Amino acid sequence: MSKKTLNKANLEKLGAERLAELVIDLVQGSAALQRRARMELSAAQGPKDVAADLRKRFASLRRATSFVDWRKQRALVRDLEGLLGMIETTIAPHDVDEAFELLWSFLLLAPTIQGRTDDSNGRVGDVMREAVGLIAKVSPGVSVDRKALAVRILDAVADAGYGEFEGIIPATAEALGQEGLEHLKQITEAWATAPPSEHELERYRRFGLSSPEDSVQRSKQSTRSIILADVADAQGDVDAYMAQYSAEQLTYGTIAPDVARRLLDASRVDEAFDIINRARAAEEDKSLRLFRYELDEVYEDCLEKLGKVNALKRHLWDRFAQTLSERSLRKYLKLLPDFDDVEAEENALDLAETYPHLGAAISFLVDWPSHERTARAVMARADEIDGNGYHTLTTAAAALEARHPLAATLMRRAMVQDTLDGAKSKRYRYAARHLAECHSCDNVIDDYGTFPAHAQFVEALKEKHRRKYGFWELVDG
């Protein structure tokens, strides 16, 4: 390895004095890097100094009012992640109570930060979830009054406008203990039935709603259900968890799998099977398949636990035949006796090769893997290739190129044609690369069969798309 490579070993050879000079040069003009350097200096003094600096930074973030657009968001996220890293590595190993308080304060920053940030990609929200995850790590060791913690959790969850405290009850369940969990149930019920406070009403008046009282009550009932469900989960009380949902809600694809899974864990298989069957029927009635995967997984576990092997095999084969689910086929084959699975696999691959949606067939056959069948399907159904399926075709062409260069070429040609036909100028550089890859494969393709040779294909492209100058500059360059 070169002595000029930027790595720890080479940098250490520069010596402390030279490295210090470099750090000072690098942090000039960057407030974020200067803060990081000061934090590291504080860390050398001990966790108390770091905690003091963290609180100063939190205060600064609370006072900030400037809008953070998507261009500046990355730097903000790095800053927030750095703060969490300091808490985890410098504070938590020495003082879990201090780490817990700092993490809680960090979460309380969410409204201020989210209110002035373009978080359309959810990266700030992800950092908040990381903070909850760290609370889960440190909370078992904290010294806290359990009832006081329950009150704190209710206040935080009730007031969280950006979901920043989502998952806080599972994260603090051990710290709450049975006493805290029971108290949380009691105060949640009392809060949910109490008249709306002026603070709660004001939050909804800002939206100009005609009846803020009704909006507050609906919100409180929704929050109540979430809290009580989390408490029931933490206590291992399946019935209390189920009680938060109506009979209709238990047929929802978003709810039924979680409830059925908990019943399975409690060895209440028949009840789980009943719930999952009703949910699957509801999905069929609504012609919905949004949550089919989760429903199917639990349904299969139920069939297995009930010993309904033949029903499970029928279901798995049907799911594969309908969707080319690799998971379903592999599970199906494992249920078959030796040698029967070989014939069944061949039948399955025959089905996949002629599957109506060619893109799905290519994706499945490449992943299985069955590259020979993939190539055969591509060449037999070349006119069906959807050149817009960029990810599928790029992956498949790379996989087939060595042994099936003509099939790889046909997929790349489809992507080139789709790009040029649609004048998708942002894809020109990819299309130029695909055309170059077609040229490389031309050297090893002996027979194009009924397909035009590479030179003919390029000439036809030039004839049809001679005015796509941006593309041809990339090709000729």
C-alpha cells in the first residue's frame, strides 16, 4: 500500500504536532467541524465536560430559526448523528442517568428541528429513531421513579407532533417495570377521558378547524389506543393488546398480522388462524394486496403449527404461481420428499419462463439462479422487453454477459431504445454505457440469428435519433 494513502497508520507517522496543525487548518471556516473538534477536546477532559457542551449545542439548536433546505440537510443530519455518537460513546459508559436525560432532551428538539427542515427523505426522523434506540440500550440501568417516568412518557407521547417518541414505551419498559406500566395505563385512561385543555385546543385552532374539541378528542383516543397497546405488549397481555382494536380493525392488513403473531407466540393458534383468515378474506373482498406478504407469512405459520401440511403446500404453490415469489417456492420445495423436489423445481422454472410479465420472469430466474432459462426467455420474447425496467435489466445483463452475451445485448438494446424513444436525457450517459457494452459483446457473438448485428443496430439508431446530439456526443466521446 502506498505511503501516501490516507489511512490511520500513515497519518500517525506525521506526529501529533503536524496533525494538530492540519486539524486547525481543516476546521477553519466550518462551524460544524469546529464544534466537533471542541467536543473531542471536551471528551478528553471527561463526560461532565462533554455533557455541558452537548447541552449548549441543544440550546443553540432550540434557538435556531433559519430554514434548512435539502442542500443543507446532510450537514444537519451529520451534526445530529455526531451528538448521538458522543452520548453513546462518551457519556453512557460512565453515567447512564446523564445519558438518558441527554437523549430525552435530544428528542425534545424534534419539533424545533422538524419545523424548519425539509425532511421529505425522512433522514431527520431516522436520527430521532436512533435516539429512541439508544434510550432502549441505556434505560434498563437508569435510576428513576417509575411513576414519574410514566407521567413523563404520557406527556411526551401526547405532545409529539412528529412521531419522535414512537417506540418509547418498548424502549423504557424495563425501567418502568410493572408498577410504572400500570401507572401509565391509569393516567392514560384519565387523560383520554378528561376535557381538552387550552393547550390541546390551541394546537388545533391553528389549523382553522370548526370544531377543535372533536379533533382533540379523536386524537386523544388514537393516542390512548397506541399507548395501551404498547403497555399490553410490554406486559405480555395479548388480550389487552387485542382489546384496543374493534372487530373491523382486526381485519386490517396493518393490524391483523401483528395481533395473530402475538397469539401464536402465546400458543393460541386457533385464534390466530381465525383472525388471519378473516383479514385475508377482507383483503380479497377489497381487491387489495398491499399487505399480502405479512398476512401470508403468519397464515403459513398457522398452517404449519396446525399440522395442515397439504394446505400449506397448496398455498405456497399458488402464491408462487401468482407472483413468482422465490420465498414461497423455496419453502414449498423443502416440504417435498427427496427427488420429488427436483421435478417440482423444473415445473416451477418452466412456469417462470412463460410467466406473463417478462420483467418479473427475468428477475426471478436471475435470482434463483437459472441463467440459461433467463437467456432463453429473453431471446424468445425479445419484443416484450420493457426497456424502462432499468434495475432488473441492468442486473440481468451483467449476470448473463459472460455465458449469454446475445441475451445481455438484447436487454441493453431495449434500455437504449427506451431512453432515446422517450428522449430521457438524464439517462443518456447510462444508455451510452449500455451501447458500449453491446459493442464489447459484439466481439464474442458469433451468430445474431434473426436479430440485427451490432453495426446494423447502431445505424438504425442513428437514422431514427440523429438529432439526439447529447447522446451521440457521449457515445463518440
